[in-house]
Amino acid sequence: MVAPAWPPPVPSGPPPRRLWSEWVALAGLGLGIALIVVTGVAAYHSERLGVLCTFATAGPFFFGLVGTLVGRAVRRAARPWPLLPLLWGGAAGLIAMFLTGTFFVVIFPSL
């Protein structure tokens, strides 16, 4: 049995390029972070306005966050599938919007 080489060999060649869908996810993440700042300012002025801005913030932020993370993982794959970050990010954004809406419509009024 041959022991593995340590440290592992560094692959030669250029680093993998970002996928176009990863750039879209990064743009969504930037938009989501900007909307978080806007939501904080809106919530400082009015609780109702903060809740409304939170509805608009959850989708883009989680789309960008999950899409960027999946894009980084897919980029390192042997055969990257460029639509995977958009699909996972879109699913995460829809789930986040649903959960945010459920929280503010069902749970928040009783607090």
C-alpha cells in the first residue's frame, strides 16, 4: 500500500473561471445586502414599513446567498452545470419568501 503524498499536489493550470450564473447570484447577494440596509432604516422609522421591506428582502438575499455558495461548489466540479446555482438560489428565495410571509402573517401578530 502506497501512502498518499503530503501535502497534496497543487493542480497546475489556471483557476476555474466563474460561471455566468454565479455572477447573477453575486448580483442577487449584493441586492439582498443593500435591501437589508434599507430594511433596517425602514424598521427604525416604522414597524409596519420594516415588515413590508422584510417581505421584499428575504427572496433576493437568500437567492444570492445560496446561489453563490452553490456556484462556488459547481465551479470546482469536473463538468459544471451552469443553471444549478440559479435553480438552487431560486428555490431558496421562494422558500425564504414563503417562510417570511408565514411568520409575519401567522406568528408575528400574536406576539
